[in-house]
Amino acid sequence: RSAILILEVVINIIVIHKVKYTEIDWIAYMQEVEGVKNGTYDYSLLKGDTGPLVYPGGFVWIYLLLYTITSQGKNILLAQYIFLGLYVLNLALIFRILVKTRKLPPYLYALLSLTSYRIHSIFVLRLFNDPVAVLLLYAAINLFLDQYWSLGSLVYSMAVSVKMNILLYSPALLLAYITLLGYKQTILQLLICASFQVLVGLPFLMENPVNYLVGAFNLGRVFIFKWTVNFRFLPEEIFVSKYFHASLLIIHILILLFCLPYVNRFYKAYAKIRSLDIEQAAQLFVLPMFLCNFIGVMCARSLHYQFYVWYYHTLPYLAWCTDYRTVTRLLILGVIEMCWNTYPSTVYSSLALHGCHIALLFSVVKTIIKHVNTSIFTFKQK
């Protein structure tokens, strides 16, 4: 795995110098944080070329730091090298999680890191904020696995403050707090999360709290049909319909509720054995977290190309939690990769993506039910 990380440094350097950088959101990010630098704290007045600022306060302070380091965002090459560092760090963090689960065969680590053009592009050719949020999320999961709960909650809240998609993990995390820590400690962890959100948003909350909350945590934002990866097969009028959005939310909640009792059994088993030196015990914590996020991505109102990083590094793990044969698992991962690399998306690529999502979800949940209805030791040995 160390060799893979070194090879990734070389590959990313080649990509930076041989593949043309594509401007999408970086300039807009710099324009938005430049407004803060100039003393504007009303979120409704912070805008870039691509529209208003729609991310929480943590994004502002991180990208303001990048703004300063990269000469007001003009030194793109330096920014790319910073994101190269983030890419390798992100890979090291997810490798550490996956190694703890003892679930994946060694060759999958190479496939996970070396084969996705889209993921390399999202980091070093696009400079999106999605990788920053996901990196912090994986850092938080590592801390939770090491039993540093309060620090993990702080880092998790940092991830949420960069982009709200990290909240897709929150149902599983909340259940983990309650099951593993008890209600008193759960309240403490939630206070840590909330306090950090207040801290990073404080200048904006003091200026105009309504504009900050509406701008940074807008759950009703309508996405542009042109960029959708997952719903190209729908007519645009349905895609933007609030009834369609409500239906997806209901489906999301129903799937989570169906999985709840089984996930809770995993956490209860993890609570009993986490202090013991038992290989694969981490699976009992990691699978519910990854599955919860996967369900959220599967039910998302729209997926844009940079959103692939939300769940890409968890997909091999989920595939290996199914009861499919290895060739079928690899085929599913390959088709998902193909769908995310089809630009613009097509009716067939969107349908194929949903088909792979459903196939993964069905088999993962079936396997979970099978294990909790037999013995936790059966799961551990597998």
C-alpha cells in the first residue's frame, strides 16, 4: 500500500503536467471567499461566476486559506499540488479504514486507487470542495475506530462545514453514538458538532443569521438538469418537481428505517468486542456508516460528476459485502465507473447506474440480514 501511495504521487504529477486543467468552480470559490476577505459577511451578497455561495462557513475559511496561499487563487499549479497532497492523504486514510476491516483482497487497493480517471480529475484537475469534505470524513471515521469520539465528532463537524453531503452519514453516526456511548455521551457529541458549526459560522450569523442558514444549509435547492448523472432518463419537468423530490426523500427514509434494526445489531455486537483484539471487528462499525451514505447517494435528487467522490472509495468494500461472485462484483464496479465517465450522461448510463446501485443495496442488505439472523461470529469469520 505504501508503494501504491508513492506511485499515486508520480501519476498525479504526470496528470497535472500532461492533462489540461479545466476551470469549473475554482474561480467562483475564490470570488466568494474574496468577498469575505473584503469584509462582506452577509451570505446573500457573497457570489461567484457560477452563482451564490451555498456552502457552510468551514468551506469559506479553508478556501480563504487556499486563496491566500495561491496568490488570490491565481497560482493554479500550486493549488493542484496542494490537492495532490490531499488526494494521497485521502487515500491513506481510506486504506487505513479498509485494512482494519480485513475485508478486501490486496489487489483491490491498487484497483481502488489507480483505475479511476474521474477521481483523479476531481482532485487535481478540478479542485472541487467535495474531496476536502470527504477527506475530513474519513479522518473522522479513523478517529471513531480508534475510540477518539470527541475528536472524531469535531472532525466530522468540520467535514459537514465544508459540504452538507457529509450529513448522509449522520443517521448511522447518531445510532452509533446512542448504542456505543449512551444518551449522555450522545448529547455531548452532538454539542461538539453543533458548537463547531456555530463557531465557523459566527461572523455570518452575527451579520444576518437567516441569510446564512438559508444560504449554507439550503435543503430545497433545485439542481440543473443538464448536469445530472443519475436521472437523465426523466423528463426535465419531473426532475425539477417538488413531488419527485418528496418521493425520493420518502424512499430514502423508508430504506433507512428498514435497515435500522439490523444496523443496530451490528453496533451492539461492536460494543461488546471493540475492546478485544479481534480481526474484522471494525466491519461492524464501518459497514453501517458506508451503507448509510450509499443509500443517501442512491436516493439523491441529482448527482453531478464531482459527487462521485462522495462514495467512490467505499464501493469496493460494499461490493465485497455482497454474496455475488468476484467477477460480478468487479463487473458492477466497472459499470459504475463507466457511468460516471459517460459525458454527457445518457438515458442508458443513468439507468445502468441505478441498476448497479439497486443490485449492490439488495445483496448487501440481504447479507446483513443473513448474518444477524445467525451469529455475529459467522459474520466475523467471513
